[in-house]
Amino acid sequence: MSGRALVRAAAALLSLLVATPLSGARAQGEGSRSVGGRASGDSTIDGEVVERQVVFDVANGNTSGVPCTSNGSPYQVHGTLVTPPSDLAGTKAAAVTVYLHGFNVAGWMWNFKAIDGYDYAAAMARRGHVSLVLDRLGYLPSGQPDGMQTCFGAEADILHQIVQLLRSGSYALQGGAPRPFRTVVTAGQDVGGLVAEVEAYSYKDIDGLALLGWADQGFTPDVFRWMGEVISLCASGGQPAQQGGPGGYVRFIQSDQEIRNKAFPYADPAVVDAIFRGLIRKNPCGDFQSVSTAVDTDIARLHEINVPVLNLYPDHDLVITPQGYMMQGLNFAPNTDVTTIAIQGGHFPMLEILPSKVFKADVSGWLDKKGFS
């Protein structure tokens, strides 16, 4: 990797910081959900919220606008559909928002259950919104290829496949028949936002895009040091994703203490402790290797996205400056339907005490205003 590419890759990297089988064969590397994530088994119904596990059959190919290496093999991507109890009663649900996680975490960040009060997806259901929380490819219980054999272009292709499967109702749904959705919004935090962007301009098949802590510029100096650590680990082949898992995976930010000190400025220490009890994940090396190409392509093609965009960002992020976030909206010009909102929070505002309340209200308000509910 050239010096210039290294700088771009370093600057592009964001930090951080599980479903009963429904049909077909179990995905490669699939496992059970962790204690802080979505509980496996029957649907969870509390009178206001229904949770059902879902499975999508996908191929790890890449037809997106970001060229990078993937193996083309079939896998299953797992997630949780979180809805108001009345939503799935009809033949065709109106709208769904697909939530993508970033580095070092998984779908559990969107419906965190280890500590009461931080289940974002459940809170959105109580506000009348349907959420699909995904575990991206490479993160259990979804399939796990060798970490060198997937990348951000492939992740965008997989998201495109999921969008089409949602529109046609061609997925496995726990405890019932799947229904198609007329409206699909994608939302990503950290590099989940990068995946959503690439999908949006490559395929132009979504109705709205929410960036909930991602920008393509304005990265902090720490990112360069963390990237150097990742480059070294991936150059030597990476590590197993988990004990007995495929190789080619690494964690971004090697120091637990740095993550604790910098990623959660407003979090209850009990939440941070729960996250470090087995919820931190390793990430595919192929994602790190393709990130500079993905960011360069973003800058060149974000102007092609002409659906409503939400650019919501925290003011105390450990990897992106407020200035970088403020500039993000300009990347979508000439699109004038771009809403930029700054809130108090760290890298994971949905897991922080006061920021989580504002975060939920702002996202719900935007979805309502744009008719995505």
C-alpha cells in the first residue's frame, strides 16, 4: 500500500467500537446470540413490541461501484425484525429501516438488552417504526467467510440483495410468513454508514438514507496510529474471528482502555462493562483493505444519491471531528433534501444515558417527517 493510500485508508477507518434457524442450512460460522444481543427463540412480545428473527440467503459477490475482492460464495445474513404488534397484520407492511453496525460490534448495538433502557429498536417500535437490525457478513450469527475474502463493495452488494428480498418478501421470518415492504430506508453507524452509501449510489433502490455517525472526511489523528496496528496484523494474515472461526480478522483499536476512555464519554460504566463482557468483535481484514477505495468512490459519487438523507452526528466522536461531520452534507450536492443534526454524544450515542433519548427522538422525527413510517 502506498503512503498516500495508507493515509487515505487510515483517515477512512472508523472505530469500534446473535436466531433460531428458520429454513435451509445453517450459515458457515454461524453461532448463538450473545447475552447482550437479541435473544434467540420465540418472538418477544411485551404488548408494544414484537421481535422476530429473520434470515436472508445472499451471495458474497460484488457488483457495486467499489471494486474489491470477495469469494462469491453463498451465505446467510441474520437479523431481527422489531415492530409494533399491529405492523405485520396486513399483507404488505409500509416501511422498514435497515440498521447496519460498524467495526468491533454487531447488531446488538441497536437493541442492547444487557442493561435496561438502551434498546433502541424497541423504542423505535413504540414510536411506530419497523426496524430490521442486521448482523453484517463476518459477524456471528451471520456467515463468516475468510476475512480476506469479503470487502465493502461486497457488503454493499449484500445490502442490495437484502433490500430486494425485503421488497419481494423473499426471506425467512420466525413465527410467520414474510411480507414485502413498499418502502426501504437504510441507516448506518460507523462504517455501516459507508456500506449504506455505496449501496445507495451503486443500485439506486432505496427510499431514504440515514447516516448516524459516519462521514467521509475529518478524521482524528488517532486513526492513523490505529490503522498502523491493523495494517501490521492483516499483513501477517490476521487472526481467527473467534476461537475456531475463520482467519483474516482483526479488532480495530487494540487497547481496551482506549476504547473505554474515548468511545463512551457519556455512558454509564455498567453499560461499558457489559459490552466488554464478550460483545466486542473482530472485523474482516478485507474491509480494512478496501476502505480507502470505498471512501474515494464515495466522494466521487455521493452526488448521485437523490433520496432524502439524514446526517446525524455526535459532537464527541473519537475518530471524526465535528467539522468533518458538518462537511458531509455538502458531498450530496445537488441533493437539497439533506438534514444535518448535531447532538451531544460519543461514538455510540444510542448507548449513552442522555444522548440516547435525543438520538431516538431525532431519528424518529426525521422518519415521520419524510413519511417513512
